[in-house]
Amino acid sequence: MEVCVELSNLARLNESHDLSAFDTGTTDVEGQSAWLRDHALTNDQRGLTRVFVATIQGAARVVAFVGLAPGTIARDTLPRRLRPHGTPLIIPGLLIARLAVDRTLQGQGVGRDLVLAAIGRALSAHEHAGGALIIVDAAGEKARRFYTHYRFTGITDIGGRTTRMVLPMPVAAELLKRP
Ligand SMILES: CC(C)(COP(=O)(O)OP(=O)(O)OC[C@H]1O[C@@H](n2cnc3c(N)ncnc32)[C@H](O)[C@@H]1OP(=O)(O)O)[C@@H](O)C(=O)NCCC(=O)NCCS
């Protein structure tokens, strides 16, 4: 199955996309599949989250998606190395609010393309509007390991199995420069 999931190929979610079969599998501790089907379009239309999707080439079926929104982090929750002298009490950033790959395509590099695409968009937002960190709430051990692989640092246990993680913009820029 050929899938178009490249940095340039993500599309903004719209009514023509087919979300009915999307299933992220047993590790869906955050209910990402249900959120995509039931809330993603409304959230995007209301301007709360921007949702970008990847589809199977030539078809409307969505196989991966990412949701981005502005976010903030309290300075006190950061380790000292991430809050140099003069850091404000509330630090603006860009939140990866949702990110998932359909279970039929996991382990084939789609998640990689997706997280790098999200980082690319965060860096564009940073260029135009500032924001010091990319933020994600990693739900479950698998998600935490996935984001650690991309140099996110766990900062706070925010309840249940969810860990808030951050990636400073300069580290994000380095990640995208890698071949
Ligand atoms: C986590 C998830 C997005 C990963 O997507 P994927 O398509 O399976 O991942 P990929 O095949 O692209 O792997 C990307 C890279 O991350 C690594 N990786 C993937 N899962 C990993 C894990 N659990 N732990 C450590 N590394 C992991 C891979 O080795 C690969 O490394 P490389 O780029 O150096 O080759 C996907 O499994 C998923 O949607 N899970 C359910 C929802 C979820 O947990 N979302 C996370 C947001 S809370």
C-alpha cells in the first residue's frame, strides 16, 4: 500500500476526508481515534486546533493525523537547564495536541514523517510568532519512548500515565537539519 505522508503532503482536515476506518490500535490510551472521528473537524473549524492529515495516495481515507495548537508551560515545571535567567513565569510554545498513525501502518516510518512535519510547522510558527518550546502530553510508555527518540524531555507527570514533554526550538531546528 502506497501512502503519501511527506512533509509537503499533509492536508488540512476537511469534510471530504474519510475518517471512518481510522484505528490507532490497542495503545490508543488517549482515545485519539474517537477524537479524530468525533471532534477533530469541529475543533479545527473553531480554530482551537489545526488538524493535518495524511491519506492513502489517491484516496480520501485518513491514515495518520496531527493536531497543533498554541500552548504554554509554567517556568517552575522546567528543569533548570531549560529556564535560563530571565525566563518568564509562563513560557509560550506550540502544543502537539494529537498525533497518531493507523495501526495498519505503524512501524513503517509514518510516525517519523508526522512528528517531523509537526516540528516543521512549529518552527514556522516560531519564526512568525515566537514560542520557545514544542510541548506534548505523551500518554503511555510507548508514546513517551517515541517522543524521547526525538529528543523531547519529560518534565511533569500530569496524572495517570501521561507525561508532559518539551523540545526547545533550537533542538527542534537541529533535528530537521539532519539528513
Ligand atoms: C507512536 C506512533 C505515533 C509511532 O508511529 P509509527 O509510524 O509506528 O513510528 P515510526 O515507524 O515512524 O517510527 C519512527 C521512529 O521512532 C522510533 N519509535 C517508534 N515507536 C517507538 C517507541 N515506542 N519507542 C522508541 N522508539 C520508537 C522508531 O524506531 C523510528 O526510529 P527512526 O526514525 O530512527 O527509524 C504510533 O505508534 C501511534 O500512533 N501510536 C498510538 C497513538 C500514540 O501513542 N500517539 C502518540 C501521541 S500521545
